[in-house]
Amino acid sequence: MDEIYFDVDTAIPCGLIVNELITNCLKHAFPGDDKGEICIELLKTDDKHVLNVKDNGVGFPEDIDFKNTKSLGLQLVNNLVSQVDGTIELDGSNGSSSILYLRNWSTRSVCKSFQCMNYKCTSVVNI
């Protein structure tokens, strides 16, 4: 597995994005006594980094436009995605999957304050 490094100006917003997406999973994906999984993946391709936060819960409501919403949490996610010059997609089938695409900073100097190995479904939430 390749090591992935972000500079601090990218690492902090990414951490906040992941925190908000996991919070949304915990609040909305598993109603009642439902149990499920939350998976966090960070992958590096030739030209970008892909951060995916997904769950196998009830899925994202079809009638909500997550890029234009009154939800403070989703507004925060969209603003942070813009701050890191990324793009985000939402897949509401088979649970919810929020996929963040970040450009590859291989030509910039990076701070080793945030290091991830390619994660594969490492978090299981039993609610």
C-alpha cells in the first residue's frame, strides 16, 4: 500500500468533512435498532485522491439536493470541498456513499502531519 500525504491546508478540511459525513451516517443511516457498517476509504490514483465515506443504511433521501440544502452540516461539507478545490458526488443506492475527489499534490511540498494507508472498510458501527 502506498502512503498518502496531505498538507495541513488539505488535511484539516478533509478531517472535518469525514467527521460530518460520519456524523450524518450515525444520525440518519440506521434508524431505531438497526445495525450497519460505515466504511471509510482513501485511495490514490495517478491524478487524484479519492475519499469515500459510505454506509449500508437506509440511503439518502431522493428529494434532497445535497449541494443546495438548508442543512448546516451539508453546507459545511460543500464549503470545505470547495476550499480544498475538490468535487463531491453522492450515491444513494445500497445505503449512502459520499465520494470526494481531490487533485494529486505530487508536485507540492507536503507536511507529513496527516498520513493514511489505503483503508478498506475498517469501521463497523453497531448501533
